[in-house]
Amino acid sequence: MRHLIDPMDLSVEDIDRLLDRADDIAKNPEKYQEVCKHKKLATLFFEPSTRTRLSFEAAMLELGGSVLGFSSADSSSASKGESVADTARVIECYADIIAMRHPKEGAPYVASQYVNIPVINAGDGGHNHPTQTLTDLLTIRREKGRLSNFTIGFCGDLKFGRTVHSLIKALSRYEGINYILISPEELQIPEYLKKDVFEKKGITFTEVDKMEDVMPQLDILYMTRVQRERFFNEADYVRLKDSYILDMDKLKIAKKDLSILHPLPRVNEISVKVDNDPRACYFKQVLNGKHVRMALIMELLGVSADEH
């Protein structure tokens, strides 16, 4: 039984296969309309979400399946003290596959140890967000035509940003990528990523605190919001939340073929005026996320379009 808990659960070959299938789904949606007929996805979201939850639901519905679940811990038996393991075992009686978001790191992994249906980690604390990583990889490949030999800048909250941590780990297996990490000192990427990914694999990276200093070098700019919910101290959040705002002035020195990504939701870190710039890819990312989640659900359920 396969689950997706960490982006490193997938080999490069797995990723290529999923991205190829996502591309085919985008081109031939009618071919996939009934591949998950009579299959049920349970969305167990112990933490608020708009894009990820609705993306999973749309993905399953477009595959011909159905969806059940909850969108906050308050509306589940977790509010009564039920454990993640017990919740998962109950849901296994109702559904064929689970997508789980949880504020505690490792919760989806725990759930996967107690059930015989696939579990997808839809985000666990500040740790991992593997389906967003697949979304990002698909977006990069669609925009650049490759997953190697480019310069990517990660900007904003690199300490708590699980999307950043997941994408760095996934990209570390591809060749010729130059990493530039743009953040205030308080929000730099965790030491474990520096040691376990960059240093262990002999990958060089640059840390800077000003976006303008590196903008002309970037092929991809991955923006993130400063997340209030990850801070223990409100004063620190208020002090740092407007550290990095991308606007048209900053883009004047950027490459004409720069690709701007953002996992969303956006607060004010990207000016709305940037939305109309052809380099803005973050709403394309949303659509890409639905396609790649469709491909992943099919993979984990072991269904194919050829059978229908």
C-alpha cells in the first residue's frame, strides 16, 4: 500500500509519470471522467484550507468519484479528544482514500500506520506539503520545459513555510539548480534543511536579505506569505509581515521570462498589479494543482483511463 506523506516518498520516475499524466488530463479531460466511479475520497482537514481542500474535492469529482469529510477540527470528533489514529480507522470504513491536513507535524504519517487505504499528506504543520510540491514541479515544467538548470529564488517565510521545505527537497534531486534564499534573519530556512539537503548533497546556496540584490539573476521567483499562524509572538509577526512585497518597480530589473510562483493564499506580498504581468504564474498553479492531484489519486488507487 502506498501513501504520500513526504515528497521524497516519490522517486524522480514517479514524479515524471505523475506530471506526464497531469499533462494528459489537462489535454484530454473527457478520457478521465469516470476512472474513479464509485470511489470515495475523505478530506480530513483539521486546519483551515481553501485551495488544497477544494482542489482535492474538484479532482475527485472530475474523476467521477465522490467526496466526504470535514473542513475544521471543530466539526470533527477531534474536538472531543479522539486520536488521529482512531479517526483514520473510522474513516477507513467509509472511504477508499484519505487526504489529511493537520497542524501537528507527522499526523498524516501516524494515520497511515493504522489504515489499509492510501493517505495523502495535505500539509502537516510547518513540515511538508507534498501535493503542493507536485503542483509547483508541474508549474515549473510547464513554464520552463524542464526541471533542471535554472536559478530559483525562495522569498519570505522560509523558516515555517512547508511548501518551501518540500520543494527544496524535491528539487535537490535535479541537476544544475542554483538556490537563492531571500528572507530576514529570523525567517531563514531551518538548519536541518541546510545540513540534510544542501550540505549532504554538496549543493551550494546563497542567503540574502534583499530581493532587489538578486532579482536580475532569477529564472523563477517563489514568493511566500509571512504566516501569522506559525508565530508564537504577535509582535514578531507584525514586525516581519511586510518584509518582502513584490511590485512592478521590483520587476523592472527582472528577466522578461521570469516565472513568479506563490502557493497562495496571498496577503499583500505580491501587488495585485503584478497579476496582469505575463510572468505571474500563481493562478495557473491553482489549475495545475487540480490536474496533478487527479493524477495522484489515480496512482494511489491503482486505476487507469485504459480500463474505462
